[in-house]
Amino acid sequence: MSGHSKWANIKHRKGRQDAARGKLFGKLAKAIEVAARDGGGNVEFNPTLATAVEKAKAASMPNDNIERAIKRGTGEVEGAVYEESYYEGYGPGGVAIYVQILTDNRNRAASDVRSTFTRHNSSLGEPGSVGYLFSQKGVVIANGSEDDVMLVALDSGAEDIRDAGQDSFEVITAPTDLPVVREALEDGGFEIESSDITQLPAATVPVEEGEAKKLLRLIDALDDLDDVQAVFSNYDIDDSVMEKVLAET
């Protein structure tokens, strides 16, 4: 088991992001479309699609919306063609910012991301400037006792387990193993808070309160862009500081 995780920070931020449900549904639909386009529309044979659908259901996205998104991805229903790309840069406190884009207009997306970095006194970097700091992983947050979660998770193929605080554990998997590990944990009777395919940083950068406010404003502004699917960062903000900053913004 590796050291303590700052997953509480991520959960706090996720709650704020999910508040804009209409925009969230649009982003979830894009992810489903791209997953269906790249790997087919059958969730049993497409782990990326299965994860995207599970995430949409967890956000209470209607089944009709999910089915239409899958059909658009497989070409059964006409829809826009989305391209995936990443933008990289540095935010307040020197933290790395890795922005996932799904867009049908690359020029618009590039302009919006660039101007957002500029407005928040941050710098957009060259391709490869921070991407090497992140690895694509599956993450399941499970509640239970440490020994029990560890036993089931590792037996089902998990790569690592991290303490997420308050009897919660962050189970790290290869992206393709996420559905299997999640199912094993569910079958083991553990409560699953969330599961997702994400970009995990190899190391984190501590950020003080003053810089944390600026950093979270930048991440919020990027999150709010229609073409931005997700924003990843390697910040490490103390839980007490995070609570204070979020209460003020």
C-alpha cells in the first residue's frame, strides 16, 4: 500500500463540478460517444465504454441519453465527430495542468484553453511538457476495512491501494481492469463511492492557501469550457485549506 492519498480534495472538487448537471451530461455524452466509436457499442467488450456508462448512470443521466450517445458513437444516429487531444501547462504554485479535450472544433478549443490560461496568469506549455508526469489509471473508491479491501482488490487484479481517509480506500488499476476490480469489490459487499478512468500524477506539489485559491479558480474556469472533458493536476492541498478555500469561493 502506498502513502496517504488526497482523494478528499478530489471529492470536494467533484461535488462542485457536478452541480452544473446540464453541462455535465453533455460532457458525459461526449465520453460515451468517443468510447463507442473507438471500441464498439457493447459494454461487455468495451471497458472504456462500460466505465463511461457507469459514470453517466452514477450522475443520474437518463438511459435514453446514454443509448443515444452510444448510437451516435457507432454511427447508427448522425452526430458530431469529436477529436480527443490534450493541452499542457503550469498553474499557480507551479503545479502541472493536463487538460483533456473532446471537440468538434480544434481551433475553438485551442483558443478557449489558451485564453483561460492567460486570464489566470498561468502558462500554456508545449506538447509533452507535463504529460509525462501523468499515467492513465482506473480508480475505484471503496469503503471498508483496510485488510478486507486490500485482499479483494489485489486478488481481482488491482495494482495499488491508497488510504483515502475515513475508512475509504483508493484502489488503482490498469484502465482495462477497472470494471473487473469494481465488480469484485461490489460482490465483496463494499460500498463504491466512485469509479473512473483518470490521469494520476507520479508525484504531487504542495500548494499553500494563497496560491490554492488562484489555482482552483483556473481549474474551475477550464472545467467550465464546453470542449474540456477533464482537468488533471498534481497539486497537493491540505484538506483544511481546501475546505476553507471552497467555502470562500
